[in-house]
Amino acid sequence: MELTKQLAEAVLSADPLQDERAIQMARNGLLDAAASAFAAKEDEGIQQLMQLIEQEGGAAQIPVIGQGKKMSRQSAALLNGYLIHALDYDDVHSDVRGHPSAVIIPALLSQLTEGKGYGERFLGAYIIGVEVMARLGESIGKAHYERGWHNTGTLGAIAAVCAIGYLKQVSMEELTKAIGFAGAQSSGMRKQFGSDMKPLQAGLAAKTAVWSMDLACSGFGGNDSVLDGALGFFSLYGDLELAKSRLLEGYGSTWRIVSPGLWFKVYPFCSAAHHAADAIQSLMKERSFLPEQVKQVDVIFPPGGDAALIERTPLTGEAGRFSVEYVIALAVFGQTLTLDAFTKKNIPSNMRTWMKRVSRGYDQTTEPHPNAVPKGRFTIVKLTLTDGTTMSKRVDIPQGAPGCALSKEDIIQKLSSVTSASQAQQILQAVEEENDTAYLKWLT
Amino acid sequence: MELTKQLAEAVLSADPLQDERAIQMARNGLLDAAASAFAAKEDEGIQQLMQLIEQEGGAAQIPVIGQGKKMSRQSAALLNGYLIHALDYDDVHSDVRGHPSAVIIPALLSQLTEGKGYGERFLGAYIIGVEVMARLGESIGKAHYERGWHNTGTLGAIAAVCAIGYLKQVSMEELTKAIGFAGAQSSGMRKQFGSDMKPLQAGLAAKTAVWSMDLACSGFGGNDSVLDGALGFFSLYGDLELAKSRLLEGYGSTWRIVSPGLWFKVYPFCSAAHHAADAIQSLMKERSFLPEQVKQVDVIFPPGGDAALIERTPLTGEAGRFSVEYVIALAVFGQTLTLDAFTKKNIPSNMRTWMKRVSRGYDQTTEPHPNAVPKGRFTIVKLTLTDGTTMSKRVDIPQGAPGCALSKEDIIQKLSSVTSASQAQQILQAVEEENDTAYLKWLT
């Protein structure tokens, strides 16, 4: 059987609600996504996007998180996806090499309608979406990301359309065609990292998923085997042979949302710099020093481990989300690694000058920890002070990553720091009650 | 200077309205696009799309061709792009290896507002759009299409955003960012050929262009050199080195809309089958025969010349737009190669059975004609009758292609066959008068 049909069948026949660990993780994922979106509610980009969308008009259908407004289903998916990913504070998944929840949750929220009973299936659909996106990530191969594709964008639409397919329990024909529509609209470039367009690529994937399923359910004509063959999605964006062996191997035995699991972020910047952030802070606890006392910092990755960190001397805090140099400078200058350091404001020139003391290196002889997150990753920070002292710290599993995960209480704390107590309570209630009314209530 | 900035500068500083031949061709192009859209006005897909879009709501801003309705600017771009390309009756361009007008014209129509003076620049903007799309086609390399990308979709958004940039005379910063937004949303798969999604991919590119320019003009943040570098558009979708030598070489010396020029279609199916259509009809004039008197038909292409013809035994007339076997069968069965043969209706089983008598072959020893359209193309149809007679006909430049082009009168005839006389008159008036009022009048 073709991969497209196999995937659709696996999605529609799955029963993730039997797995209590998966449900707990999905609850945490939804709370963390809400926290990430509320943290971005004052973002300048969201205001620009809402103004643009309002010029085009549209029905008031689905709430935009924290904005006190409803937009059309597609527009809400775009805006909520943008919001969740805006600060790069949302979860990542190592199989995806990207951000599953920023695409899947907004696509699902846009389906909610009182009385449909989708609330009961919401967490299950989310589990399925993460599952498909993780499997797409493994199937598309490492070269996909390395060439410059933004996996969150390129894999998100197909994954989210599968999540919607499970939520609405569509037919095989509808789901295979929807996968095809989503696949043929998949895009997103790493070249846009460090700009507003990066989080928008998450929102666009969510919107594409909503629209692709609508197209399929309207009877609009499309190919029902887009993942397959020499001209298909995997051949074009990745490697069909790899996909044949990976896409459905052991489907449903352990949900990917549990293992390797979602990584909830402690810091609001690219996860590839989290190991270094932990390392430098640990070194600073060993001994105190001033920025001018630092002669050199060497940050050692496995080859390719810093691919996402495309900025070396960023101009703004926003671009600094993709700069290990900036993260280390912030720590050494005694600043906290919190939201206010990663805005559109320019980085002070003395800090930018200091960042030149940070060099990157690559080591393929160091053996990664068996449970390293992501697989095969480590970061070693070597510090040389002007007095000749050298210090070194290696991190394989950063705080927040699976193996060093945030507890539900930690995530509630993250949420409470960016919302009102009553809003946090409503979100908690929704993930516990799992019905349409509770879901729609927290959103508004 | 980087390619993105070079392209933006070339677009904004060009003056295509000095070239009378280019303007005449642009007029013909607009008339032919209108004819192609009106021919599709009863299409089932357009009704499904309009219903879906109406569910989302939206302001009534720009008319949808022949539908007596206005939609939001983005939705109108999508719908008009779909309509022009719906029947595969619209122009092609050999440098593009796809359909420039189906993307560029709808994107431009969505900018029209009374009193802006865009009417005066409309044909110039269209010339620029074709220019950029042709140059993108050459720059992206042959492998792009062969791997499975649908050039109309993948190149159309950037080209159309450049056309809009010229129309609105935006700033360099706005245009470079808009190119970046369009580039990062570029998609479209040949796997969707033969389904409604193929023409929708043209409409999606047009919509992406409208939205990308709006994003750029709103100040939303994005990368301003998306075409460049190891992670950029050309590296990702094609070949950056090729692009460096091709994208701007001799820019503006001869407009590509004139040479090699737009190909206006005589038949409503994929241009790759037009040579064979001319050949079989020519053979049938030499000697009359019945379908059952045909033992075998060999259709010989240069290697890869039939890549777009992805259907060998299509089920419906719609899929038959991409089948040289179906085109030859229609002719041999005495049917005309007109719109009514390429609908969603099933192909009769006796005709499908007969189609097995048609074989494809490839010949790399035959020398293509120096003016062949597209470059390097030819098709030889060899007929073997049951009585042993063999006949053969070679075509290098099919009817309608540059070198054998339709005259303005032919195109007006094509237009008049699908619109009322008064509608045709209004469209003619718009391309002659070139002002906002006349353009908006023909659309409504």
C-alpha cells in the first residue's frame, strides 16, 4: 500500500486516549503553548498581522489568544501559530527538529465549535499530530533541515492536517486528499530565522492545514498519494526510501509525545543554545568574574550541532535568539536569560564587541551521552580568563529537555508568570475537563 | 551586490513602457488570459472554492472574473489565478516552463483601486512580471521542474511580487523583503497535475504575492536577501551558481514577453501535447482512416520532452489534459480538440482501451529545429495502419507558439467565443485605454 494511504489509515484508526502518560504530556504541551502565546501577546508583529488581516475582512469565528478578538478560522490558525512561536519560547521535539505544538494546536483550536464534541478528542488529536510530525521529521532525513528547510513549516501542515483528520474523524478519501493539498503547499526557509517570518512560518503551516482539510471536505479535486512516487513529497523534499522504512515503523507502540517527548523551554531562545546557557551559568557559579576578565570562550558542538544558530554578531535581541554568542554574553554581563533580553531592541555595542571573544568549534571525537537531547548533541563551554585560569563545562541534557524535564508545576508557573490567575485557571480547567465549552472559554 | 537586491533594483528602475512590441504582447496576453478565465467560468472547482471562501467571510474588494462577485484582495487573486489556469488554456512561456499570466495578472488585478493610476502602469508591471518569471525559470535550472516542482507555483509568487512592486513603485526595502516573504512561501508540486490542485497552485502563488507585498509594506520583519547564500532560495530550490550567471544577464535589452515570447494556446490542454495534436491532425488530412484501422501510434519526443504528460491512461477528460495518448485518441476518433473533451466526465472505455495502441519513444539523435518551441523540443508521430501503411509527421513549432503565433485577431476570436460581445469589447477597451476605470469596468 502507498505511504499516503498507510499514514491516513494509521491516523484514523489510532486510539491515543488509552495512554495516560501521553494524555498527561499533551496537557503539559497545551499549557506550555498557552504560556508561550501569552508571553508574546504584546508583540509588535501580532499587531501588524491583525491589522493586515482586518483590511481583508473575515468572519469572527475563532479567538486569537490573549487578544480579545475573534478572526476567521484560517486567520486565527495563522495568528495563534505565530503567537505561540513568536518568542521561540514554545516546545521543540528532537525527531521533528522543530516546533510541533505551534502548528498543531492552532490548527486544532480553529476546528472548535460548541456541541461538536471535539473537546473530548482534542488531546488525542494533538498526540496524533505530534506523532505524525515526529515521524515526518525522521522520514525526511537530516539533509532536509541542513539544506535550509524550516521543518516546522515544511512538515507542520501535513502533521496538522492529520491531527484535524483524527479530530473530525474524516473519511480515508478526505484525509489522503488533505495530506496532498497540505504537502503541495509546504514551505518555510531557515534563511528567515531571526526575523518575524520565522514564527509566521509556523502560523502559515497551521493555516494551510485548516484550509487543506476544508478543501478536501468540499470535494475539491486533488491527488490522493502525494507522499509517494518519484514526483511525490518525500522524493522532492527528502528521501523516499528512508521514508518507506521510517514513516510507520512501530506506529502507536510508544507515542512520540512521550518518548523522546516534548522539550519545554526554560529560556526564550533557540533550543540549540540551551546547553551552552546551562554551561555558562554553571561556570559562573563556580567562580565569579567580570566580562573584561574573560579572554576567550570556546563553544564546542558536534559537527552541525549549531546549524540553527545562524547569527554570530546579531544586531537585536530578536536576532539574538539564534546566537550562542549573545546568550553567553548576556550571562557573562550578569543579565538574566529572560524575555526582556530578546526583543527588537538593539544590543549595546560594547556587548556586541565582547561577543567576538566567543568562538565556535566542532568535535566529532567526543562521544555524545546515550540520552542526549537532541540525539547526538552536546555542548562544551571552555572559558579562558585573562589571568590564565581555564574552566570547562559540558552539558548533554539541558534543563527542560526530556530527561531533565519541566514538571507540570513548573509549566503552570511559566503560565502564571504571563497570564492572570483566572486565565491560568481557565486553561487548566480546559485541559482537565476536555469538552468544547471549557476549551472555548479559555480562548476567549 | 546580492542577487535579491540586484533583482529589486532592476525591477524598480525598468521602463518597459518604452517598448511598443512588449506592450502589444502584453495586451494580447491580457486578452488571452481573460479568454481562458471566461472559458472556465462554469467550472465546478471555482464554485467549491468560492463557497469555502465565503464561509470564512471577507470584504468585497476585487471582482472574480465572470462570477459577478467581489472577494477580498487575497481571495480574488487566488480565484482569478485558478480561473485563468483552470482549463490549461492559458499562455505558457518556455523560459518559465510554466504559466506566467495565470499568476501575474491576478496578483496585479488585486491591486486596482480607482484613482491610484495603477491602470497606466498595469501593462508595464505585467511585462516585468513575465520578465522576472522567465529569468527565474532559466536561473532555477532544468532539474527543478524535472524533480517534481511546479514552476508556475514555485516561481510565480516571487515574479508576481516584483510585478506588484513595479506597479506600486514600492521602496527597495519593501521589495527585497517582499521577495523574501514570497520566496519562503513558494510551493507547488507536479504530482498534482491532472487534478483541480494544479490550477489552484497558480492561484495560490498569486495570493502569496499579494499577501507578501502587504506584509512588507506593513513593516513586518523579514529577511531581505532570501535569494542569496547557502540557505537561500536558489540554493534550496535550484542552483545558486547558475542563478548568479543568469538572473540579471542583459536585463531589459529584449523583454522576454516578446522573445522568446508568450505562447497562446490553440488547444485547452498541456502544451507538451500540442506538437502531437498538430501532427496527428495533419496526418488525418493526408489520408482518412478509422480507429480500428490503426495498428500502432509511436510518439517520439526528445528525452524528457513528455515530462509534463504524466497521464498515460487517464480516467477523465480533466486528467486527459496531461495525456498525449488521449489527445491522439480524440483526434483519431474524429472528435474536436475543444473544451468539451476535457471535463471531469469519464473517458469512454472503448477509447481508453484504444489508447493502449499509442506508445511513447525518445530520440536524442534527432536535431531539434533552431527555432523550436520550447527550445530543443520536437514531436514525431508515426502511424502504422493495419494494412501495413506507415505515415509520419514531425512538428517543431506548434500552432500558437512563438514563430507560429496567434494574431491579435485570433485571440479576440478566442475571447469572443467564450464571452458576450459587450464583455469582449470592455476588455479590449481596458487594454487600449490603460486607466483604472477601464480596468475595473471589464472585471465587473
